[in-house]
Amino acid sequence: MIQSHQWLVLAPIPVDLGEKEFSPTQKHRVKIVSKLIAGISTQSGIMENAAERLLGLNISAIRDLAFKIKEGSMRSVVKELGAEAIQSDPDSLVDRLGERLNLVFKDIGLKVIHLDIVKIEVSLPDSSSFESVLPDDTPSTPSFPDLTLAEKDPVDPSESNPSSTHNLS
């Protein structure tokens, strides 16, 4: 005898976080534009988590939950890495965020299908104040004066690294 049943839709769930600004410190700002496609995991063990935690929720509620988890994960990863590390190696942000999302999503029965960081913008204070707040054990990078490009020589950032899925400014 079957008393009742429910379905979990296995269709991909797009989660657009839009542009969010995070502050790893009071002086630094990191703006990130990103998109995520999540889905109910079909992996044994994780699928049971989905049955326990997501059964009875509609797609909109699951999307909202994934949105909140992504925003919280992004905030903690930005704080862990810091603005300087994100600026010098933006791929570390993408990798760490993907790992963090998969770990948290497993607990509720979701998985990351695709994570796209469209744009990363890091705002650092001028180099002199930046170097003065570095701890003694942190290696400092030499500061270089800003160079302006002539109007006849525009540079498209996507041409210098065509495989990159994000822009750093």
C-alpha cells in the first residue's frame, strides 16, 4: 500500500546572484558577478539528503536556498582569501568557491552543475597604505606606477586570456 508520494525534479536550477560586493577588510572591496546552475544530486548518499531536506519544496524555494548558500559561501571565501590574493590569482577564488559550494550543497542534496564567475573587480587602497598594513610575515609585492594606454592602443582583456571566464579590474 502506498499512502502518498512526492517528486524531486532533477532539472537544472539556475541561480543568478547578480553583482554582489564583499568587503574582506574595511578598506578593500571585491565585486563579483556570477551565475550558478545547481541540481538535485543523483549520487547515492547525497540523493538521500535531498529526499530528507528538499522534498516538499518547490523549485523557487530550492533556488532561494541555493542563492543564500552561494552568497554565504562567496562571502566566506572572499574573506578567507583576501582582496590581494583574489587580485593576483582570480582562479583561486573560482576553485575555492566551487569546492565550498559542493561541500555545503552535499549536506542538502544538491550539486554544482556549472559555476560561472562573469566578472571580478577588486578595489584596493593606494599601494603606500596597502604596504603599511601588511603583517611582517606576508611577502610584499613591488608597487608599479599606473601606466595609461594611448587612445590608439586599446587593449581588450579577453584577448590576452581567451580561456578565462572572468574579468579582473
